[in-house]
Amino acid sequence: MNLIVMKFGGTSVANIKKINNVANIVEKEATKQKIIVVLSAMAGVTNEMQSYIDEIESNEKLENDLILTSGENVTIAILSAILKKRNINSIPLLGWQVPIITDGNHQKAKILNINKKRIMDFLKDFDVIVLAGFQGINIEGNITSLGRGGSDTTAVAIASAVNADRCDIYTDVDGVYTTDPNVVSEAKKIPKLAFEEMLEMSSSGAKVLHTRSVELAMKNNLILQVLSSLTQKPGTLIVDDKKLIEKEIVSGVSYSKNESKITISGIPDKPGISAKIFGLLANKNINVDMIVQNISQDGINANITFTIPNNEVHYAKEILENNLGKINFKSLKTDENVSKISVIGMGMMSQSGVAKKMFETLANMSINILAISTSEIKISVLINEEHTDIAVKSLHDAYNLKMKK
């Protein structure tokens, strides 16, 4: 059967009027094929649920996930009820009803398995499945949440499981842009991107798609489309790089202010010390990004600088300080006033001079680089947060990415 998955984020289902608009989009597509609609909670609801958890100071993971996943229950019921009033044969489903099986890592659960046969059985009887995003159930039968952006992951995982023709991600923007239009008004929409480019953009601060969802789509070679629920404009297709006719040297400039820098000084310069440091953090599910290591002037000790998400810096500091005896460092400093700037493009693999242009552009703006990391298609630098906007604007101009007039 022809089948697509459509995911609508919180801003697209923020109120009844907007959910009716989603119903209009679904109704139009339902004349062409079967549909699985994945919904987030109404905009702001998950934050509100988190505030309740904070207010009661709950550390109960099982109960917290029940609270956090409650918003999606409301949106799927409302949309399904609206569709039925329009004589569209739909059914609302929660994650456990599929079921979407996850591991037991509450609030950051990973999907382990999806019952494809049960979904296909539902599609024999219904034209539209309205599915709650962000939620699953572990093997003990407890409700789990997939972490922020988890509805994207739900949609892509479901689309991959049922071999959908495409997965459309509806947001409040009409595609992926060369950079944040709120920072650079001349930013232009990109018609088509490679999975690898979108993955690097997502991991570098672009908020259009969740990183885990892009990884999953790339693994399953599932075509993604990012488009707006508020306009009729074409979106951005995310595809295998072999489908790109021409690969841009630089496709976009991303930034993230959600970065904190940790510098550990005076650690012994001997094998295994880095493994101890990052092993301690990995065991607590703390993701480390940029890493710089250098030898101290005494030739005996070393310094390591790395970045982690802002909301984990104090936890990471506590873990490292509690393990001073294992690491034997002299000092530990944190800096939350930094940001990461990245230039990304598939054409970097065959073109030289991209890094030179980036460093020269920042130098001309008197912006100091605190750390550098690279991949085949990305160069990232860490700078002081106060220079973020001017750095993004300058690099966007330097690589001639602005919209042609």
C-alpha cells in the first residue's frame, strides 16, 4: 500500500485552531494513501509538565515519564476526534499500544523494537493512525520517554519499520535554511540536503530536526521532508547524497549556544587518563563534543578541554570532582559563556581552502578561537558567546550563502 508518515510538532498543534489546520492537511493527503500521523504535545505543555516535576522535586523516573508523556495523549485524541467528525476512519494510539519497545533509560530511552505487524493490521481497518510521539514502553511494562525531540525519532522509527514512502516533518518553518533566518535575514531555503549534512547541522545547533531522527533515517535510507504546517510552500528534502546533482562546498552555517566548556588542568600525561575521564561521563550518559588535549610546559602533566551541553555542566563537574583520586588533576574550570559555530557541506571532501576562509573571516572580526574540531564535511570552532551573531553573519557572507535578489 502507499503509506506516508506525517509528524507535527508542538507549534503545529498548539491549540484547537491549529489542530484543525493539521486535520485539513491530513484530510487532503488521506485521499491519496494511508497515513500514520505522529504528534507532539501542545507547545509549552511538556515544559509545564517538567515544572510540576521540579516543583515537587521528584526523582522518581517512572512517575516523571508518566507526567512528561501525558501531553501527547491529549493531542492525538483531539485530532482523531476531529478526523472522525469529517468521516475519516482514524484511530488514536499510544506508544504502548503499538507497542514501541524501548530500553529502560527513562527520559532518554532508545527504541529497541516496533511491532510492524500490529501497525499493518491497524492499517487494514483504519485509513489514518494518530500516534503519540515521544513515548514508548520498556520490557518491564513501564512508560518511557525518548527525550527532547523524541517525536521526530518516533516518526522516523515508525516510517522505517513500515517501509513508508516518505516521512514528512511539519514544523513552524518551511524547510532547512543556510543558517538561522532570525540571525541572517538573507538566509535561503535549501531545496535538498544529504543525510550527512542534515546530521551535522542538527548536531551543531540547527533545531529543525533531532539528531537521533536523522541518524535513523540515514541508516534506513528513508526520505525525509521538512516543511511548514502553516504554508503551502515546498519544503526541504533530506536524501542519500547520491541523489544530489551538485554538492555545495558549504551548504550552511550552524551555531549552538547550548555549550559549556570544561578545562581540566594538571592531569598526569600517561596512557589511559583520557579513557578514565570520558568513561566516567559516558557511564552517566553525558555526551562530550569538542575535545582538545595538550601537554603542559613541564612536559609531565597535560590539560584537556572539552564541551558538553549546558544543562549537564554542573553534573559533569560534580562527577569529575568526586573522582579526583582516580584522575589526579590539579584544577577544573567551567565556562558557560561559549558557543559553537560550524560550517557544513558535502563539497568539502573535494575542495580545499574552506578552513582557511573560516579562520581568516573570524580573525578579521577579531574573534578568538578557543577550540577546533573537524570531520569530512564540517569544521566547528568554539568562541565566546557574545560574538555568535557576528560570526554567523560574517561566515554566511564569506561563503556566499545569502539569498540572491
